[in-house]
Amino acid sequence: MGNKRHLCCILHKIVILLLRKNGIYSDAVREFGGISLRKRTIFWGGFTMHCVERKRMELTDLGDGKGIGGHITLEKLAIPGTVKVVLKGKKNIPGMDFIPVSFDCYGHPNFTSEQERLYSFKEEELRRELGEEYTPGAVIEYEEEVFDKLRVKFDSIKGLDRALFNLESLNEALRDRKRFHKAYPKEPLNSFVIFGRYNLDEWGQVWAIEAPRTVMFNMGVDVLDYDTFKSNIKEVFSLTHDKFVIPPADAVCPCCGKKFQMLDVVFGTVKRIDGKYYHDACWCNYRKLLEIDKFTRQLMSRIYKESDYKFELLSNGYCNEDCCSHIPWFLFHTIDGDIVMGWRKRVISIEWQGNYKPFDMKELFGDEDVTKWEEGEKRGIHAWGAEKAFEYLQKVVEAVNPDYSA
């Protein structure tokens, strides 16, 4: 057995030297009898590295629609089924177990928000009980997962070009790049640009390539190395992480019910809102209808009978960028005159037009510490939210039409 281990170690070193020389450090695990490229693990004999860490559970956005919950970030890749989390206090006294509800792509454990709160409560209890003797953090035991996928499949132009066959293979390649970086943090990946829209960097991250709306990068190929892309693109561009949107293979748009396709990624027509993925057109239409409902049924129909007002949609009076252009403003034709309303950041702008019945702004809103204006016969005010808008509109109707009731 000792001779076998010695031979494994020698082969292990030879493999690493050869792979380093050829730039494919992690690409030959299967071909060499399953020898792990991690020094402390010999996979040939069926052994894996047993790891013990002390980490605190943190509240975070778990991503992909999972919502807010607890998460523990480990130092290495973990085999999910082997992860055990125990919050311990005094020696020789059983601790409190926390069973993960899911795992991220690294095999690191996720927990519910309730579990995170229970963890916090228990940790505070132990801190009060043990004082300075208490060491924060749960004890996590797990088996390290050996990353043994061929690097050329996710870190070469040819491999990535094949991965663009569908969303499933693309997401797998992106996961493999992240997992490779976790397994070999000192080995930078190659950097690529796909579809002229996304940069895959050296550390397994994905960035959206942003440029003025008049610029569309046409690379002529689906995959290009990043340095070549930079040298051939003369337009100014920036990289943003929060606007990178590539949906999971099984993601379905909650508006139209259709699964996403690679073309949605090619043309960048996917939005991620509150953990859900939408087609851009679906989200814009849904958002517009939400605003119509808020300003009509939930607001104006509380002020006027539906037969006593009509409305027109106006272009956004505050912002015409992509982030806001689909959110309309409104021109309401009421029995008392016209009113223009719409969102300006966190306030609702209300402007009574010149044909609206006269009222005294100072008398009605003199005590309100908000933006107010009078321009000719137009009068306006900013309301902090829908309820304040209702209050201001109701106050004006009571002043100009005291006998009216909706």
C-alpha cells in the first residue's frame, strides 16, 4: 500500500508538470486513473479530502428566485451530501444541527431565513452563556469535491462555441468556470466575449458589455478572446456585473409562460427582476399595465366615479432611458378639469392643468414640506407615495366640488 501511495504521488507531480507546461492544468484527471490535482487528496484509491471549518451563517439573497435566506461560504468545493453544520457551545455537549435546504454551484449550503434567525438566536444565547470562551461560528464538516472536468470544454474558443448550442450547455460551462476558479484560485482562466454582449473573465465571473444604445458589437463570430475584442472595437464600452442576465435552462417567463431560448441571450432580451426572469417585452408590458392599474383603479377611481374621468397615456415625463421609458405618465380628463400624473423617482408628480377648477395652493398645501409650484394657471405638488397622492387629490376635489362623492 505504501509503494502504491508513493507511486501515486510521483505520477501526481508528473501530471501537474505536464499540464502546466501545456496550459491545461486540470484537464487530465480521468486519463490518469483519477489522480486528484489537489496535493492532499489521492482519488485513485477512493479517498477524498475531509475538511473541517468554522464559519458563520450569513443572511443573503440566494439568487435564481430562491429569495433571502442563510448561506455559509466554504473555502473549497464541497460534495453536497457530505456537508454537516453544527453550532457548538460547551465541549462534550451536543450542538444544534442545521440541515441545508439547498446548495449553490460550489456545494456550499443554503438555509431558510427562519434557520438563519434560529442560528442568530442560538449564537447570541451561547455568547451570553460562555462569554469570552465562546468562539463564533458553526463547525462545518464536509468532503472536498475533486474538480475533474476537461478545461478545454469551458476555457477555449472551441469549447465555448460548442457550449452555445443551448441554454443548458451554456449554463453548465459558466458553472464549470466558477467551480474551476474555486478549486484552483491561483490558476486564472482565459477571458472571452460571447455574442458581443458578455465578458467571461479570468475569475469565473460574467459581465455585461455596455455601450451607447447606437452601438451594437458585431464580432462576426460567437466567441472571441477578450484581448482581440478590445483591440478590434473602437467604441467606448464598460463592464457591469448587475446587468448580466443569462437565465437558467429551465427558467420560464412568468408573463407568457414560455421557456427562454438561446436567441433571448444572443439579443439580450432578458430581464431579471426580484429573482425572476422575464422577456424584456413581457416585463415592459406587465410593468405598464401595473402602472395603469395603480393610477386608475387604485387611485383615481377612489376620487372620481369611473364615468366621471377618462385618461390618456403619456411618455414618461421624468426619464426616457430604457430603465423607465416603459413606465407611462397619465393625462386624466375629469369633470373638474385635467390632471397630469407620473412617477419622479420615489415621488408622484401631480399637476392640475390650466382648465382645472381654481383652488388656493397655499391654503390647501401651505403646511406640506414638499416640492410645490404654480406656473401660470397650472399648479403642482410632489406626493411621497400613492396614499399621499390620494390625500392631495381628495383635498382638492373637496375644495372645488364639495358636494361630490365617488
